[in-house]
Amino acid sequence: MMWQKEIETMPREELKKLQSERLIWQVNRMYENVELFKKRMDDIGLKPSDIHSVDDLSKLPFSYKQDLRDYYPYGLFAVPTSDIVRVHASSGTTGKKIVVGYTKKDIENWNNCMARMMTAIGITKDDFIQNSFGYGLFTGGFGTHNGAETVGATIIPISSGNTHNQIQTMIDFGATVLCATPSYAMHLGEAIEDAGAKNDLKLKIGIFGAEPWTEDMRHAIEEKLNIKAYDIYGLSEIMGPGVACECEEQAGMHVWEDMFIPEIIDPETLEVLPYGEQGELVFTTITKEGFPLIRYRTRDLCTLIEEPCKCGRTHIRMKKPCGRSDDMLIIRGVNVFPSQIEEVLLKVGGGITPNYQIIVDRKNNNDTFDINVEMSESLFGDDIRSIETLEKQITSKLRETLGIGAKVHLVNPKSIERSEGKAKRVIDKRNLK
């Protein structure tokens, strides 16, 4: 099924022509209306008339998250605030909030992005969608809500939190689709198992995003909830959820290229990399009216897939991000991503749960690297020797994968704090000193 078949299956040459027209339109209006963009263009001696097609995209300057903080709250808007019908924002836990604005047309485009995504994974007007993304300034809740209503499905706007109520509502209201962060979906799966309620569910589909998650975690969620779990990608700065999503093939996320142009760059040299090579994902918005961005560096590390998808959609696909360049930990000179640790733990399987926390510190000028991993209830009752044996097994597998030693500590079941949104996996005490 497709929501906008003529767009989703548009031949690549026609799509490139459409992108070029929209890019030229966007560059011209941003040059006229966004002070920072005009300054950066002028600094490199570039004029809007120098941009003739998407082939000229690499000539344009990058934009950065810090720009949004420097021009907080509305300094990067390209329309008067009287034309803005909604604002969203990040949590602002690491500084000023990232504020984004939408015109009425922006909201309509966003709704269509989400409707395309939901239709691509088989959601229809007969589905009941339990939306466990948080509502408020975070884009996840409202983006999912409006997309469901656009498709005509029944939305259950429960938001995040209150796990007991989540489960009871899921059962009583007959939810067929669950939308949440993958870490919260795992938490719900554990709670459903504990309650013996798995057979009472009508769930068939899960839509999960807002944080990195591995293929092993996908399989674990699918098993716990007896569903097919789909990946969705988005970020507030570009639109919100729905910038890219999987189809029923689960073979990469289609980027809606009539609205967003993706690039992969080398984060060090800034060189544009060819399809198939891993690097940093960069986005240009070519339909956004209220808050457009040119060549925005997402810091997400992934790969673009050029080959056509079996589903018939022609839009480029992106692989699941393997991490973020700004989430990468450098421990004793070695690059470590939390996703690598998660992958090892999920493959170990029996005796542990997927709940873990990484603690990095510095003592006597040397980095310390500890990983707390929750035991399952079954292992918790075993003797100390069995627990020590499993700790050594995990330590060995992590060293093979990471090339660095870590101290693994198996901790009591449910002793690591659960998150109703994005899981906090890393505590880097070096940054606090």
C-alpha cells in the first residue's frame, strides 16, 4: 500500500528535477530571509544564482546545532512569527532548547510524511494506535498523532509513563500498533511478561525510534511483544518523526526525497561520500517554510542505499544509524559506541536482560570503564560461581568486539532505572571534572 503513489514511485530523474527546483526556491528565500545563511553565503562569495540544481548542493555552507542555540529562539525562522502555527523544542538538557517552527503547509507536509510511513508498514483506518511517545514540545507525540489521524486510524493518545496503565489500556482498548522509544518498548515487554498478559494483546506492529537501537534489539522486542517492529527516523531540526522510515521489507528506511535531500560526508574532511560508504548524515530541507535548514549536520553515522527497494518505492534508503559522532566515547584512545556494547549483550542472551549502563571515569590520569548489566530473574537465584563465569564471558566478548577491556558487573534485576523516553545508557564522569 502507498499513501502518495505518484510521489513515492517517482522515477529518479523526475525526482532529481523536482529536488533541483525546490532547492533553488529554498536557497533564494533563505538568502533573503535568514541573516545567518546570507552571511555564510556572502563569506564564501556564493550567490543564489550560482545554484542551478542539486549537483551544486555541495557548494552550500553547512549548518549546525549550535546555530539554533546561538539564534534562540526564533532567529533562524524564514517567515514572520505570525505565519508560524506551531513550535516544538528539544529538552535543552545540554544547553538552550532547540526551537523549531512550522507553518500550516509545514504541518500538512509532516502529516503526509507520517501517513506515507504508516501506510508503508500496513497500517490502515482499522488500526488502533497506542501512542506512547511523549506529548508536548517533543515532536514524537504530536507527529505520530497527526499522522495516524491523516491515515484515518484510531489514535490512543496515552503519552509516556505509568507502565501499568499502558498495559491495561493496550489490552482494554485493543491496540494493534504501539509507538514508543525502543528502550521503553523493551521495558513494556518485560512488564507484560511479568504480568502474564502477553496472550491478552492484539498488537501486531511496533513503530520505534528517537534513539539508536540494534537489529538484535529489534528481534528481542519482536519476540517479547509478538509483533513486527519497524524503525522510524526523524529529528526536530529537520521535521520530527517521519523524515525516513522502513517499509514492510524492513530493508532500510526510505528518505522522502521530495522534501529532504540526504548526503553522507566524512566528518573529518567534510568530503561528500558515495552511496554505500558510511559517514555522517547531512540533510537539506527543500519544502520547509517556517524553519528551513541547508546541509544540516545531524552527527548520525550511517550509510545510504542506492539499490531499488522491492516495495517499488524509488526514494533512497538509509541504514539504521550505528551511533552518533558526538555519542562516541574515546576510552584509552579507543573509539567506543554504546550500540556495540548493546549488540554484544543481546547476543549473550540467557541470564541477562538488555538493560545496561556504561560508567566512564578517570582515576590517576587513566580512564576506567565499567558496565553494569542487569541479571535476569533466573540467573539471580544462581550461585556466585555461575554469575562470575557469565561476567568473564561477557568481558571476553566485549574485548573481542571493542578491542579494549571493561569491568562487567552483573547487578540485581530491575536495579537500573527505566526510562519512559530515551534511555540514559552512558554516565561519563570525566566530563564532570
